[in-house]
Amino acid sequence: MYEIHHDDPSFAYRFIADELPAHGITASENRMQRLCSQQQIWSLHAKKRGLRGRVAARHRAAHPFTQKAAREEDEAQERCRFENGPFVGIKSALTANQRLDTGMRKIINSAFISLDGVTEDPSSWAIFDPDSGQEAAHELQALGGMLMGRGTYEYFADVMPKQTGPYADEINAIRKYVFSSTLETADWNNSTIIDDDVITAVTELKLYDGGDLMMYGRGRLSQTLLENHLVDEIRFSVHPVLVGGRAVGGGNGQTLPLKLLGATPSPSGVVALTYVPRSS
């Protein structure tokens, strides 16, 4: 990394345009050196003048850089923070051709929920249609990866490698980011453990090109991301069954399957659902 110490931030352009090509720096390397040097220079520039916060931002915005240069500098800030900052957990999980984009990938939280609000242990009560697996596989094909906590990861890692079919093929192949500070190994195909700060890591993941990121269930990871406004979309699959206390302690060990008679959405977003027991 070149470090250029100069009081005028625009000096970076003149220095790199004139000097780096003479030292055999390629166009691609030239650009990255220029971008990262800008970030270092802006930090020095603001520090020397005692500029902070909004004052520094206004000063920077007023400086006579072109709009393209300003965009490149913002890109450099994210790139340099990613390469040199405290967050290093997902570097190995990102391919070389990924780049920062102006848009952001969405975080989608998908969960099964019973009519009485149970989300725990859906494998024991969820109801699946014959084409559910194909639909889920098609959904995964459009994604860029999955986010998992330790519990979700361990459940799927134990079950899915033994399965066959379109859904099993997709979830076994997709990139999986596993957030855990206690999990030591992740042997399931295409899995990477991230033990850094969750908020920082997920924010970085959203900045990169590729499909959206899916998160299953309603555990600690989803709650943390929701509280920090990082979840962009929630998909609840409401299953026509009353689980009662069985999944959360107590109960008689039975579930009550139901049949849907009607669904009426209201302008406020409330959906009125009418069911009858399947035995009736």
C-alpha cells in the first residue's frame, strides 16, 4: 500500500497518474492504489484541520472532486475498511470476482409458524405439499447464500447431506455463512464460520454482488438482525395446525390439524383466517 502524505487531497490523483505507471503498476492495481490512497489522505486531511462528523462530511462534499471521483472514494472507503479493518471473518468466503455494488443484497427471514405462534422444531409439525420441495429448491437457486446460527446449522448439516432431490441438492451446494463463537468446525459443504461481530459481518455481506441472503427460522440470529434493522423481508409460512404447548413444554403431545376455509386481508395488513378442524 502506498501512503501519500500531502495537505491537498487532490494531490493523490496527480501523483498516481504521473508516478505509478512509471513503476510498472497495472491499470487495475493503479486504481486500487488510488482509491485506498484517497481514503488515507482524506483521513489525514480532516485530522490536520480538526474536522469531525458532519463538518468533515460537508467539507469533503464541497471539495472540487468530480462526481465520479466522489463515488470512487466512497467505494474505496468500504473496500479499505473491509481489507484493513477489524472484520476479517468472511474474506475467505468471498470470491475474487466479487465487487462492491451501489445496491445492497436483501436479507430475507423465512420461517414456518403454526396458527398458535409456534416456530420451534417445525420438522415435528409442519405440513408439506407434494411440490413444496421443488418450490423451495427454486427459491434457493436465486439466492447468493444463507445465514445460519449454530442451532440451524447443526440441524441441517446432520440431515441434508443424507438427502437427495432438488431441494437437498440446492441447500447442500449453496454458500452458507454460520454465525457462531463456539462452533469450531463446519464440515458441511460450502460452509464458513464467522465468529466476528454479527452486525459488522452481515453489513459487509449485504454490500457485495450476488443474490439475496436467506435466513431460516426465528432464533437469536434473526432477532439480532431484526433489532438492528438488517432484515429487509420477512416470509412466514403459516401452517394449518395448532401445536399447543407441545413444542415449548407441557401439552399432551398432540397437534390439531386444520382446514382453511377463507383468508381476508385488511388495509392495515391484518389477515383474518378461518379454519375448521380437519376431522369435522
